[in-house]
Amino acid sequence: MNDVLEFGSKYGKWSIIPKEISKDGVIIVGGVGEDLSFEISLNNYISESNSNLFVLIDPTDRSEQHLKDLASRGKKRGISKFTEN
């Protein structure tokens, strides 16, 4: 069980086994809300050796606005596109 690592804040923490993530896989996260600490910390951990694509899904207006606010403040590491259906 020592391969399990925790990523994220106290509020948005998840435990995973990073070595099980494909080196060029797609990571899909649903319901990101206003706490991207898990996604950012996991991306920072694996970005040196992997070329993963993160897909963040949250259809709420509140989450979309939060991501846009982060991007406008220059905190958009990995935030590259917003799409609407």
C-alpha cells in the first residue's frame, strides 16, 4: 500500500497509485468545482516523465467562471481551452 500517494488539498484530496497511470494517457476529472488542487498537484508530480492530457469536466457556470478567473490572473498552467455545448 506504500505506492498510494495523496494529491490535493484537505478539501479536494484524492489517493491514487501514480505508477498505474499510462505515460501518455488521458486523465478525465469530473466535477472539478472551485478546487483544482488535486489536478494541479498530480500534474506537477507526473509532468516531468509523462505527457498526459487532463480533461476537466464540470458543466456548472460557477466552475467555468472559476477557471476563467484563474486563466485571467495568469494561473492557467494547463488551462488552455474552454468549450461550450
